[in-house]
Amino acid sequence: MGKRKRGTNKTGSNGSQPTQKRAKTDHPPSNGVEATNLDLDKGPFTETLNGEARKREAKIYELLGSADSDERIVAADALVTGLLVSPEAALERHLDNRLFRGLASSRNASRLGFSLVLAEILSQLFGPKNLVESKYPGLTFDKVLDILVEKTTPSGNIPGQEERDCYFGRLFGLQCFVESKVLFDEESRWPKILDLLLKMAEKKVWMRSHCGWVIVESLPQMGQARAEETLQKLSDIGLGKTAEGIGIWMKARSCYPNLKTPAKPWHDPMNPSVLSEVARVLKDNVAQDNGDDAVATKAKQGGWSAQLHFVWDLILATFVGQETGAKQGKDQLKLFWTTVIDDGLFSKNASDAQKFRGFVIFQKFIQGLATENPKLIKELFTRNLMKCLINQAAKEDRYLHRAALKSLQATEKAVQASPELLVHVLKEFLGKYGAYDFDQRTNTKTIENLLQWATPDNAKSVLKLLRDPIITGNDGTASELEKFRLVYANYVSKLATQAKPTAEASNVDDEATNVAELGVKELAACAYSIQPQFKPDLSEKSRETFRRLLASTIGKVMRRRDDAEYLCNAVVSVEPTAVDMGDEIKAERDNALKAIRKLLKASKKSDSKNTGASVGLALLYAITTLQLYDGAPDAIDILQDLERCSEKMKSKEGGSSELLVEILLALVSRQSPMMRQISEQVFEAFTSQISSEALELLTEPLLAEENEKGYQALFENLEDEDVEMGDGEDSDSEEVEDVEEDEVSEIGSDVEFVTLNGVEVDDDGENEGKDDNEDEDEDEENEEQTEADAKELADFDDALAKVLRSHRLDKDKDADSSDNDSDMTDSEMIALDDKLVEVFKQRAKNTGKRKEKKDAKESVIAFKHRVLDLIALYVKHEATNPLAFNLLLPLLDVVRSSIAKPLANKAVLAIETFARAFKKAKPDSQQGEDVTPRLELMREIHRQAARDESHAYGRAASTASLLVASSLVVDKENVDAVNAVYAQTFSECQKGSAKIQGFFFTDWVNWGMGHAANAQQQQQAA
């Protein structure tokens, strides 16, 4: 015989296909039977089998073992109905050959289906109908029980899995007797079932918990007298001092409060006097009690399992069922948890398996108590548990790391379900057994995640809980107190930024009514006010951190326009006692706060349009006031400009929008996330009031060169410390890590990212290839930079060689002989040292100049990014405003001339945003309007398109041109004029006087055909 090749036979031993992982579907498995073919025969079954009877029974029993519950129920109904109208012989045959025997089968859900039928048949035979006397006298209780024992007794030398199936089959069969509720109608029935359960528990220790659960399920049926007898028997054989015994004792006491329990091993497992022994039992570290305590042999124990014993559900039910807030229940849980869990499963000598079980119990209890008795949860955070939790969560390589993380997640879910638990849980995590820097100690975001569930009702309590530990430094060193105060600043920032939206803000003089406002006020107070409760007072380093986090927090919460009002209130409420201010600064501050109050008051009386403008101006006042506190040199000038702007708006005098644009440009030049967010929001509120002169001011920075010359042109009126685009709000290495990450994320797409292969990534995160011309330009620029670096290095080498009278190794052939050189004198060495210093100074000076040029270039590009953000907002909201079309040429100029690809991409995106917004707005026809300027704009766009042959620029120009064309053809009279402009440009390309890529005209043709199709549809509809 040849060797059989493994793996070549793709079918199983029974000819079926190999088992595969099936995809989840919405349809339940049918086990080969059509779902529509479930109309089963419910007639009586025959005593003997023939062909048709076999097919019928095979179909029913196949469905009875199906994994689909609906199929099992239909099959069980047909089987029970048919058997109860069948003769006794037929019923006995099914019990003997099918039902009890099938309990030992592990196929699909056979045990569930067969148990369903058996429980119903036993109930009909021995229950209220008592069919065993009237119809089936031969099927006595003892006979049926013997059938079960016979069919589930393993015989011979069988594999271990088959032996397990037999024992599980017997267990399911005994449970069927319990579920049928027929065991206590006669005195003799229950002892027989109990004996079988206890024998099985004694023989197979891994079955003990299952057998114990069956006894627990039977307790409510048996009555107090039989319950006392059962407990006494368990006590006599030594099963009382086991986890199963504890569960049975607790269930019996809950069912029968006046139960007389045996003296041994205990009357009540929850009694304080026996808790130490209960702890030993539940820790699986106890000798078996034989009732007389004469001989103590070690109890058999099953293998370790991650699944919790049912006793913990019963213990949890005991505490859940107690009256909420009852002191007795609180003390009982505290004593039980400390003795059994903390000093037992989390003791120093506890194994990893026992600690793992402790974490699982903690998760069960915290989830169970959260919904039923939440006030008891704080008793779960005990000393040893918290110590183990912090240690195991700290590092991934710890054995119980995942269990610890799941415990923390369970706590977060409990607080989410019951937000009133937040204060209690935070107190435990940050308090005696926890750590104030809990997140840093555990490398998690537990406290951060918990703070998002703060509500207006508990926010003040949460803030007080966070503040109290860092007010005084009695318990720690000065450095530790400083560290905790920085952590506190981060907590307050997270509290504000993660707060759920609230309907409205509080009044200026009222206390905070929402969480975000409360957090912002606390940050502002710590940043600028002397807090008398802080001893020692906040250091300058701490105040700087609070100021940075305040700016970061405002930048985040300002993403919602409704938050502007309470941010203004927060600034008004601050007393800047920690800021040194002269009389002039105080006067400007008082005027600013007065203006904020007036604007907020006016916003509540005006319409929605003016409301946005009033709140926007108030917000500018508030933010500039904070800049005044920070010592910004131009803060006073901006406040004065704001005052003039407000007066012009109030008097409806011209020039207000130009002044506003100048103020916003001054603010966005600082390049902080807060300034960016607020400037955009204020500008968005004023887009409808922006004049053509203001738009010119807005686009002027786009014309600046992206080099040192352009830098000087843009920032010539600003102080040196103020023109640096990173003014410190996002570049302090001493700030906590979370703040740094947040600030970087705020910059987002404005940073030019480069992949490993050097391909830049655009704002959408997609790599954009460069056309040939762009690649050539970049290569040339790189070559020039490389040549410049090489020349600078060569000059440096020559200078060193001249001073040292030496040469490089590769120039030995050209060098003069140095044999006649003599040693240098001291004076010559001093002179040489001076020359070397001069050479290196010159080298450092050249390097510094290069860095200055690079910084200047990056500053100009970053500023242009901010300007484009404002332009994008304008074209989005004012797409139908004729002034918006004046922005197209400056945007195209940025696309063509910028050396920063992300900046050019953003300009292209602004043009596309303009086009989409115009199409969405669907402007009305404006007959009689002078279209000459718009046509001239289109011609200029065409001339500009011929200046650059790059693909990206051509696409941008095509989009801009078609946008202008779309605005013109709103009136059909202008169609000929638009086409004439394109025809003239096409004619110039044919003559060779202009060179434009072909897609420019293809886009025009497709656009024209689209309008033609729309026109035809309108005519047909009319």
C-alpha cells in the first residue's frame, strides 16, 4: 500500500466538508433543514419503528439538537405533544433510547433541547396532572431515575471526553428533575437526587460546583424543613466548608430567614466571627471538615478556571439586596471585603491566580453595585487591592496587566452608568491608598476618562477634591508639591475640555453653571490671581503652566460658538492680583472689562446677526486682556484699536472692518492654537460686514516673499519677541506631556509633514506626486544647497589650514615639507589660540545667519497659512458676494509662486471650497448688473493660467475660471460672452501666443454640456 498523503483529502472521515469558520449572518443556522419546513407532525408515536416513523423521529431529533433556539422549541413542542398521547411503550422507548441517552451527546445544542423535553415530560408524569397514575403506571419515579443513571454511567475503557459527556449528561438529567418541580411532592424523591449529586461531586471534583448549583436551584422548592435536613447532611459529609457550601448556606438563609442552620461549620457565613475561615475557604486553601473535626484531610480541588464560582453571584446578591444607605450593610461589606478579598486574595502571599480572581471579583462587584447600590462601591478600594492595581497596570510586561486594565475600565463604565459615583471613585483613586498622579503612575488615562462624566451638580465637588491635596505642602517635599500642582493644572484642563455641552452660560456675576466654565475660571484664577489658600503660594513655573493650559483649553472649547459668552465671563471674574500692572495698564484693563460687560448685555437685546458680532468683539476684548496680563507688548495697542473699532461700528462709520482685519492679523501672527481658533470664530461672525478694502488688507500678506525680505515686510512693526511665530505657547519642554500633544494636534494640517521617501503629505493626508517641472525645481534647489554647504565647509577647512599651517590628508602631494618646522613658543601659541577663536566665531556666525533665514521663511509660510484659513471661511459664507471673486487672483498667485507645497495645496482647497459653496448657494438671477468687471476677471485668470504650465496650477485656474463663468451664466444672456472669452483664449493657444494645457478647455466643454443638459431638463419639466 502506498503512503496516504496528509492534507490531500479535503473531506472529513464521514464524507462531509471540513469544518470552517462561518461568517456571521442575520439568518440562524438551519442544520440542513429549510426554515419553512417546520410544520412537524404532532401525532402519537408508534411502539415499533417503520420507515416513515424513523424519518419522522430523525427529523424531530435533528431539530431538537439544533443551535437555533426557534427550531429547538418547535421540535420540543411536537415531541412532547406526540409522546403524551402515545402509548406507554412508545414513551418508555423514547426515554430509554433517545432522550436520556441524548443528554450525553455534545452535538450542537443537544443537551439544551433534550433537557427542555425531559423537564416538561417529568412535570406531566409526576406533577399536578400525575399522568404516571392515570396513564403510564409502569413509568414510576424510581424507574425513570434508573433509566437516567443507566444511560449516563460510563462503562469500559472509554476516552476521557466521553466520560465527561456522561457525567454532564447525568447532571443535566438531574437538573431536569429539579426544573420539573416534582421532587418534593413525595419524601423519598429528593434524597435520591441529592445522593446522586453528592456522589458525583465527590468522585469528580470538577463537577462539584455544578452539582452545588443544582442544589441551590432546588432550595426555593423544598421548604424550610427539608432545607435544614439538606444543610445538615452537607455539614455531616464535610461539604459545608467549601465554596459550594457557602453558596448553599447563603441561598438557604435568603429563602428562609428563620432557618435553623447546623452548628458546624457556621450558622451564617457573613458573620464577622467566621469571616477569617470563609476567607480561607474562598481562597482554596483549606482542609476538608468531616463534621467531627477528628480527621482533617485536604479537600480535593479542581483545576484553576478563569470563570468565577457561582458563590460570588450569591454574595453580591446579598449586598445588592440590602437597603441603600444602610450603615449595617456598609459595615458588613467593608469587613467582608477587607477580610476575604484584600487580606486574602490580595495578600502578600497570594498567588498570581488568586490575584487574578480578585480582579475579576472586583469587576463583578463594581458593575453590580453601580446600578443597584452605588453608595457601597467606595468600600471596594482597599489597601492591598489598590497597591496591586497600580503596580500591575504600570507596565505591559506585568503578569496581571490586562486584568488590572479591565478593572480600571470596569470602574469607568460604572461611573458612566452612575455619574454620582464620580466623586467617590476619584477620592479613592487619588486618596489614601491611591496616588494623586494616578495616571502617570499607571500609564493610563483613567482619571482623564473619569473627569468627562462630571456634571453641573458634582463639578464643584470634583474640583474641590482635585484641589485639596495640593493646597498645602505639609505631607511632602516642595518638589513633589510643585509636581502635583502641575498635575492639578492638567486635571482642570481636562475637566473643562471634556465637559458635556450645557444649554446656556451663567451671568457675569453669578457662579458657574456648567463644567467647562468652572474649569476655565479655575485655570484663569490660578494663572493670574494670588490664591490665599495655597501655602506656599503658586510658583512662577506653576503659573506659567496654568497660563499655557488656559490658552490650550480656550482654543479647544472655542470650537463651539456657544462657549464664547462664558469665556468672556471667566475673564471678567479674574482678579489679576498676581500680575504687576502700572496705572496705564490698569486703566486699559478696566476699560476692556467695562466694554465686555456692555457687549454681552447688548448681545442679548439684538438680533442673531448682531449678537454674533457683539459676542465676537467681547471675545476679542477678553483674549486681548489675557494677553495684557501676560505682558504682550502690543496688547494695549490692540485694546485701543478694538475701542476705535467698536465706536465706528456703533456710529456705522466706515473703516471698521479694515481695523478689525488688522487686529485679527496681529493676533494670528502669534501662531497659538487659542489665537487661531478665536480669530477664525470672530472673523466668521463678521464676514458679511467685510469691505473690499478689508479684503485687500487680508490678501496683502499673501504677496510677501517667502524669505527674510518678506519676513521683514510683514513684521517690521512688531517687536522681536513678538514676531517669533512660536511665542512659547506650544514649545515649552517643561510642560506636562499631554499639553504638548494637544498643542501639536491643534496645529494639524498646517505643519509640513514629510514621509520617509521625501514625498510631502497634503492636508488630507494623501501623498501628492509632483509634476516634472516641480521635481526639477526641487532638485535644482537641493543641488544649490548642497553646493553652498560644500563651499562653506571648504572655506572653513582652508581657514583652519591657514591658521594651523597644516593641510588635509588628501592634499599631501601639494603640501610643502614641514621637516624644518620648529616648536612654537608660548606667545605664538596664544596668538594661534586667538586666531582659532576668530575662525570658529565666523563659522558660528555663518551658521546663525542660515538658521535666521530658515526661521524667517517658516514664519512667513505659517502666517500665510493663517490668512488662507480666514479666506476659506469668507468664501464659504460669502460665496455669492461679488467681493469674494476678488480673492481668486491672490489665491492663484499663492498656488503659482509659493515654494511650500502644503501652502499651495491649501490655496487650491480654498478655491474649490469657494466653487462648492457657490454651487450650493444657487444664486438668483441679477439682470441689469454690470458684468464687465467679472468678464475682465475671467480674462485675467486665463492670462495667469498661461504663465505656469504645472498641472496643479492649471487645475486651480480652470476651477477659478469656471467659478466666474458659473456666476455669469446665472443670466443666460451672458452665455455668449463667457464662451467668447474661452474662444479667444483657445484661438491664442492655436496661434502660439499662449500655452495652456488641454484639460483647461476640456473642463470648459464638460461644464458647458452639463449646463446644456440642465437647461433641457428644465424645459421638459416646464
